[in-house]
Amino acid sequence: MPNKTIQVDLLARVEGEGAFKVVVENGRVTGTEFRIFEPPRFFEAFLRGRQYSEAPDITARICGICPVAYQMSSVHAIEAAFGVNVDDRIRTLRRLLYCGEWIESHVLHVAMLHAPDFLGFEGAFDMAAAGHDAAVKMALELKKAGNEIVSVLGGREVHPINVRVGGFYKAPAKRDFAHLRESLLRARDLAERFVDWTASFDFPDKERDYTFVSLRHPNEYPMNNGQIVSNRGLNIAASQFNDHFREEHVAHSNALQGFMTDGSAYLCGPLARYNLNRHLLSERALAAAKRAGLQETCLNPFKSIIVRAVETLYAVDEALRIIDGYEEPDAAYAEVVPRDAVGMAATEAPRGLLFHRYRLTADGAIAEAQIVPPTSQNQPTIEADLASFIGDLLDRPEDEIRHLCEQTIRNYDPCISCATHFLKLDIVRT
Amino acid sequence: MAGKKPRVGVFKFSSCDGCQLSLLDCEDELLAVAGAIDIAYFPEATRADDVGHYDLALVEGSVTTPHEAKAIQSIRERATSLITIGACATSGGIQALKNMADVKAYTAIVYARPEFIVTLDTATPISDHVKVDFELRGCPISKHQLIELISAYVAGRKPQTPPHSTCIECKLAGHVCVMVSKGVACLGPVTHAGCGALCPGYNRGCYGCFGPKETPNTASLSGQLSENGASAGTIHRLFSTFNVNAPAFRAEAKAHAE
């Protein structure tokens, strides 16, 4: 096989700046590096000395795509430290807010960032111009319903202002949901079609035997609460996270990489949630999953695009259920009394498990913060996927290899702003 | 250039992606906007190389690495009009907190192998590096203001983004003043309008996402905050968030350093 170099200077359609490098020696893939060039922003450092009450607003700024996830993990971790009990109605409102973020984030990724890979376009704009405008319009309206949840409950779509430790600054009145309910009813039909649309794509025939990690709750599809579980028997509280997972700093990335403590890679995100919690989907979402041909366990990461659509439908369904059963809480938030303590929590960001740990002092100051975003955790698995999937393609045209590499990386909806961000594909052959 | 669509590039520096996402969040207007301009470069949304000249460059994020300091020069040289979107690009963003800190110590807190990290000691606004033709405020920007900005650009007029205070928007919205009625600390009197006074509408004080208004009297506000019981540390932190490097906020934060 001739020696050659394939390079893409900036991987498009991801949130952030990343790069990729494949080393091919004598026709075999001998190394893969998923590189994150997103400039470091040092959140864990400047959280030190801030008040606990500032954590939801500050950590939201890590990512404009999934700020709710940061707000949720931070408030749960701080409440765990201070022993705050939150009213069940507040807990349900948080779940509603998360539904909104899952919808807007998943639809953005599925329709605007990932679908062009399957349909052979550069992006959603040329995809719309080439006859897929109905699909793009459907996605935009669906996404808008997700954003409407976040803006009604959170104040605005990006960096919502209504989340505080203990609950919300202001709890909505039932009537505030009237217009939203209509939007969600329309969105539910759109979401059904959205699932069918993704199921109509052609999928590369690629599977791997992954370790899946997600939250699991006894009676709801996981968002804010639950044990951290895996398909290999892991079952721990979020407070044990650091006993079972570790982060490593490698030279090629500005993001730390997550591993199990035995050094193995794992996968978090929609595919893991689905495989570990399928039985907790709503009837409608489960029916759509079956119609889309998803088996009980899905090992093909390219089909994560269908799983995202199924989770979108689930989130619309769940949001409607919450709104229909909504009762205004007696107080918008629980009182919080600081103390010297450590608190940890994990919630399910659209892209997967998001772990926060805070050491706090009795005057309410943050002494230490640790944040482990899903894209950091998925980096080693992305590298392994690339090594595995392109091995039998090395004699194909470079464009085709490059395309499959990009598509493989986008299976994870990598949020490089979160993990820190810049995708550059670099295949070195010697 | 009559009849020819303006060629637009959307560029990202150190940021959270939220401001450029606001463009994709314009669900009702997005396809119309995409039809009125030629989105030639927007890596978050589409695969296309950064080549050639732009009629309009929209820039998100602040300059925090040597690579970014170089990149912004090249964009400026190739753009007729350069507009910054959001607090990071117009003032440095929350990452400008490192300007007041020891960056080596920061790196050691976050990264096990600090020698792998290349970063400047400061996070600075785009206008510290090149001429900026217009600045859109906010952390994040308002998508309504973004649509206004693009419409104004296409029509060849100045965008309507009033530089008065959030306090004025709050009065127009008919909210009860949270500072007067509840003693809640609020930056509304010194913060640039644009969000529609969201926070007071949700029973909380403004925390300054849009940065300083024109000619803000920050010292007077601090006096009132202090009278209401806020400690120097609290006032310092209030001015030390997403626009900490905007001169008026930076000076006021410094005046109350613990």
C-alpha cells in the first residue's frame, strides 16, 4: 500500500474545535488520536472562591448547547453537600427543563450536524436547498418546541436564568404552559416522523462490544437522578464515581480523557441510556423504536442518530406528561444552609453522563470543583472506533475514509466546548 | 454589489458556542436568513473551507491562545465588515477571570500535565487585536438582536440596539423593582439593555450578562448595594463574571477586591 497523508484541518458540524490523526504503517492502523484543541478556559480553577449560589450560572457557560446539564449537575451536587431536600414538584420541573434541552440539542445534532453525513451533504443549508427542506423545516419546528420549554421555564434558550440551588427563582403558574402544550402536541407528531426519517438512512454495518455507562432510575428514563450502572455489572452511587472512573491528561488533547479505573474505555450518551433503560421509555417512544428497527440492544454507534430521535420523542411525551400533571409548588426553592462538606452528582446531559464534585465551606464558598463532561469520557472510545472501523477501508479513496472518520466522530455528538473544542483529521501513513 | 448576496463567515474563538448557536436557534427565520446571505463559512453548521474574502465576518469568542491572536489578524484582513457577537468577543468573557490570576497555578489546578497546555496569560476582546465595526452584547446574545443585526446589515443601515440600561427595559416591561421591593442585589442600573430585563421578571437581580451600559455609574450602584448589606466581596463578585474585563466592570470589581 502506498504511503500517504490525509488531513482535514477543521472538523465541521461539531460543537468546538477538534482534530483527528490516524497513523497507518504497512497498511495497518497502528495509532489513532482524537485531538481537542479547544482553548482551555479553566472553569475548575476560577470556581474556587466563588459562592455556591453562582455555580449554576458560571458552569452553564461551559457550553452554550447544553447549559441546563451543567446547571442540573451543579445544583444536585451542591444540594447533596448541604443536605437539601427538594420538593418533588421542583424535581419534576427540573426534569421538564431537561426534556427541553434534550429536544433542542438532539434535534440540532440529528438534523443539522449528523444527517448531512448520511445524505451526502456539506451541511443542513445545502441539504435543505437540495430537496430536503421539508425535513429541515420539520426539525426546526421540533427544535423550537424544545427551546420553548427552556425559555418558558428557564427564561431563555441559551444560559437560562431561572435555575438556583434548591430549585428555581420563580416557579411557573400552570397557565404559563398553555401555549407550550399546544406546541408540544404538534411536536409529538413531528417527533414520530423524525424517528422514521432517521430510520430511513443507510447505516454502515459496524458494531463493537462496548461498555455502556449511564444513570438508571427504578421507574423513569434517566435524566436527573439514579445509580451509575453499566452492562458489565457496575452499580454505584454518583458519590463513588472517582473510585471507578479516572481522568488522564494526554499530550494531544486540551481535554482530559475518561477511563474506568482498570484503564478500559467506555461509552456514555444516548446509546448507553437506551441499552440500559429501554424498558423505561414511554409506550409511544418504544413503539417508534421498534418501528425504526432498533433491537433491545443496539451495538451499532451509527444508529445513535435513531436513538437520539427516539429520545427526542420520549422527551416530548414526558414534557407533556409533566405539564398535564403539573401542580405549582408551595415554594419555588428549598432553603439552603451551607456547611463544610463535599457533594457529588451525575445527571444525563444530552451527550451522556455529566459528573460534578464540589468541596464547599460553611461560608458557602467553593473550595474545589471537579467537572467530568461526557465528551471527555467518550474520547478513548471514539479513538477505538476509528481504529476499528477504518481498518478494512484503507484501500478506498481518501475522501471516503475521511468521510467515514468524520461520521464516526459525529456519532458521539462531541461537544468540544464542554470537553474544552477543534476537529482536525490527520491521517499519517508511513 | 446590487443583487449579489453578501458573503458571510461565522468564526469561533474561545467561547461556549452559545452565541453562534443563537443563529441556529432562530428557527422561524433561519432558512430566510440563509436565503438572504451566502453563509460561506460556519464550521459549527456546515463543512466548507475558510477561503477568500468576506463581506461580513461574525466573530464569537475571545483571544486566549497565540494561535487565536494570529487567526484574528487574517480574518480582519479578509473581511470588509467585522462584527463581534457576545460577551467573550466584546469583553473577553468569563475566561478573562484568568487575567487577574496566576495562569500557571490555574493550569496546574485543571491539568495533570501543565506542560501540554499552550495558553496566553490573558483572555482579551477582539477589539484589543483588530478594528471592530460593531459589537453585539450579551452572554448569550439575544437572537432578536442578532436577526436585527443581520437585517440591518443586508439593508445597509445601522442596527437598533439601544445602549441604555437594563433598568429601562425593566420599567418598560412593568416589573416590580427587585432591589427596591426586596433588597435584592441587581446590576440593572449599570447593565446594557438587550435581554428584555429577564431576571427581574423571574424574581432575581440582573447579573450583568450584557456588560456595562453607556456611561454607567457603577460607584453609585455599589454604594446602594453596600447600604443594602452587600459585603465588599459580594460586590467584587457581582462585577466579576461574564464581562469582568469590560473596563467599567473591571474597575468597579477592583475597587471592592477582598
